Amino acid sequence: MSVPRLVLATHNQHKVGELRAILAAAGVPAEGVVGAGDVGAGEPVEDGVTFTENAIIKARALVAHTGVAAVADDSGLAVDVLGGAPGIFSARWAGRHGDDAANLDLLLAQLADVPAAHRGAAFVCVAALVTPDGVEHVEIGTLRGTLLTARRGEGGFGYDPILVPDGEVRACAELSPEEKNAISHRGQAFRSLAPHIAASLI
């Protein structure tokens, strides 16, 4: 493995590849862009109360561990009638982290009597860059849409089967990966952050 120049706070190699592709499109060489797992970094306690706080916590922990620039993101679903919940608790809304089926079942039950006109929601992603010399930069991506009353589609993950993006008739889980990445909250946040990452790596 090449010497790390930038570490992404994830142990998911698919997400590392996605970041490399976004950076490459922004003119940033992918060489030296690795994931937290590649450098033996653990996962810090995410005890922030906002997406921004949690993204910065993760990025700062990686910088402390590696001594090189780090990028982290935190994301979730914000439902209008629930005052922005599940929000930072999206991945563990039903009590157990990462149980997508249980999270979906609970949210659909909570919204069962809410009419379509009031089922607005948004996927939100905050991406943070932290450098060893203390520079911190944050970008936010948002994908607004309307929540369905039942799952649709086989793609994606999390709440993708129940959010129909504004201007679309298909749920996120019915979009191709390319279609989803082009409009996704995560893609927006990382594309906005890419120029700042590029500047930090010069």
C-alpha cells in the first residue's frame, strides 16, 4: 500500500472507492487515499448531537491516529413531522445499529396515519475535512423527497426504499447506483468538499 495522504473514516472499501472516484473527477489523484481499516484505526465514540459534530469527531480521531489529513461523514434521514428525527439516530432508530428492516418497519408504523402532503423528509450528509495543522472544513448535502407508505425497490440501503426524491417517481432504491450518486446527499457533500481536500493535499 502506498503511504497514506488522506484517510476516510470508514471500514467500507466501497465508500473508499466512491470517494476516490469523486476526488478523481475533481482532479485529485486517488493514490494514497485509504480507509480507516487500512491504517488500523478503530471507531471513536460518536457522542455529538448533530451530524456535524459526529463527522468532526471521526475526522479528528483519524488525524490523531495517523498524522495525515482525514475525511469523515455522518448522515441520516430527517423527517419533517418528526422534527428532524431519526436524524443522528437513523442507523439505530429501532434500537439496534444497522438493522435496516427494523428501522424501516418502525418509521413506517410511526408515520402510518400521516397523509402524503405531510410526508416530506430529507437525507442529510455532513462531510468534514480535518488536517494535521488544524484546518477544519465542513460541507452539507441534502436530498429532499417524500416518504412512501411501503418499501419499493431492491437497491441501496437504509431508508432508500421509502424516499422518493423531489422530481422523481421512483424511490431511491429503484434508482441505479449512478443515478443515485448523481443526486445523493453524500455525493453532494463530498463533491463540495473535494476542492478543499485538493487544496489540503498540495
